[in-house]
Amino acid sequence: MIDVIKKTLLAGVGAAVITKEKVEDALGDYVKQGKVKAEDARIIAEKIAEQGRKEFDEMSQTLGAKIKEFTNHSSAETKAHIATLEERIRVLESKLANPPTRSGEP
């Protein structure tokens, strides 16, 4: 489960890097064509990169909270299940330790 999450996060990081590279390439093309000044392109690239980092951080925090919620929920279910099984074992052990006597036996 954790490996899947790690791979998903790494894929997201890779997508962010590829996107940044593509943005830089596209802005480079605009600079070459004279549509955008080099300084403006740099500012735009920085803003896009910052927005990408913010979105990635928000996604990471949300994912972390969901994972924590899931593990806490699973842990509570597991504890309840274990408690039920322990009670059943106590009942069975009690029955084995004190078997009912049949009528007519000493």
C-alpha cells in the first residue's frame, strides 16, 4: 500500500517537473518570437513553478491526512475484531476448563 502511494507521489513530482520544462520551452519560444520579454518569461515561469509547488504541497498534505484517517480507521476496526476474538477465546477456554457434567455422573 505504501509503495503504491510513494509511486503515485513520485509520478506527480515527475509530472510537475515535465510541466515546468514544457512551460520553460514554450516561454522560450515566445521570447524568440518577440511575444514576451525574457524578464517577463522568467517571472511567469517562477509564478507557474510556485503555483505547482503549492498545489503539490496541498495534495501531499491532503493525501497524508487521508492515509492517517484510513490507518486510524483500520486500526480501530482491527482492535474491535481482536477484542471480539479474545472474548470468544475466553468463553471457549472457560467451557474447556469447566465442562458441563452429565446427569448420573459423579
